[in-house]
Amino acid sequence: MTCGADLPAGGAAQWNRAQRGTRCLAHEAADVAIPTAERHEPTPAAPRVTGAAGGSAQAEYERRRARREQRVRDAHPLLGGLVLALSDEPQHVTAWRQGAAGERAVARRLDQLVDRGVEVLHDRRIPGTRANIDHIAVSSSGVYVIDSKNYTGMVRVDGKGGLFGPRRYKLLVGRRDATELVAGVQRQVQLVRDALAGDTRLPVDVAVTGVLAFFDAEWPLFPPDRMEDVRLGGPRSTARLIVRDGPYTPQGLAAIAERLRGRFPEA
């Protein structure tokens, strides 16, 4: 036997004319086994959507509406229902309903990206706070932390100063000063970066980008695409940003998404 083993009675063997010896077929099969280094990693699960977009904002709207209704009925036991029917909701109540609608509108566009290999996480709770992250998208080009806003009006970035001092910029949507939104997104981006840091199973230095996505806003002919390091856009331009080609494999982005789902649970 060329393989050095004793061939049992009735065992299958193959004659090797060049070596003038026989070889059992069991060893022949073992020789053609795939080397460990060449075996493929398991295929990751298909990308998916987790979380209910706008859930936190809708719940806050329902709480505020119920509290207002109770206050009005307590103050007007006989005519409370009529007062409610004839009066408009205060803006601080209505804003939460509008915000929930904007989140759902942006989410509908993001959810379509799952077919292109994007993991989408909606309405994620920031542990230890009452705050949440509207959307997180994980694609081959990185992680996108998206804050949805249902604002109307023209989006523009205005700058002042710069001749003898630093130039300062404001983000405006219509007549609303939305500059403070940029700092809010930057804080969320840092939280996501911190959540990914130090995990040896993940790619090193994962790219994390903050995005302000304005639903139903207007854009000038030459729209601003960023304010500081935060990208600006609507649902469509945000989707185009996310699906750019990048270095992360399906296995890598699946691991990133799983990490983020654990660190930022559904709100």
C-alpha cells in the first residue's frame, strides 16, 4: 500500500502504475478535502429592518395630547369637550405628531435600501437618557446616524464674519434657526463611535457619518450638502449617500449592525 495502511478484506483500493502499488480510496478521499484555510466563512443573515420609525415621537405626542385634554376637562367640567373641539392643539404638542410623520416618511425610503445590502435600525434608545436616535443605517460605506426633521421652508447655510474674526455659520430652514440640530447629531455620532470602539470583531475605525434628513423641505438650485461635518439632505439624497461603494464586507456590516442593535435597543 502506497499510503502505508493495511487494506482490510473487501476494502476498495486503486492501482498506481507509476508507483507500482495500491492506495486505499479512503485515503484518496481524505487528500482532496478542502484545506481549512480555504473554507469559506458562513454567509451572514440577510440585511433587515429593526425598530418602528417614529414610535417614540408618536408616544410622546399621545402623552401630551392626553395631558392637555385632561387639563381642559378639569378646568371646564361642563364645556371641556366643546373647548377642545373649537381650539387648536398647541405647537409644543403638534410638533411631536409632525416629527413622528417625518420619521416614518424618511424610514420608508431607508427601508427600500435593505434590498441593496443595507442594515436599517429605527428609533434606537440612548441608554441612561430619555433621548433616542431616529435612524441608523449600516452599509458597505460605513455607518450613518440620521436625524429626521419634518420642517418646511428653504434649507440654507448662512455665514457671517470672517474678515477680522472667525466666520460663523447658521443652518436655516425657512425662518427657523436650526443650527443647534447640528450639535445634536454630532453628539449622537460620537456615541455610536464609542459603541463601536474596542470590539476586535469589528473593522478598525469604522466610518460614522451624521446626517440631518429634512422631509418636505425646499432646496435651492445649489443646495448645501453639509454643515460642519454633518451631511444635509432629503430622503432621496440621503439614500444615495448611504449606498455608495465602500470597504466593508457583508460579514463586516452585519457584525457592526449587531453591535449597534445591542448597544442601542429599540425605544
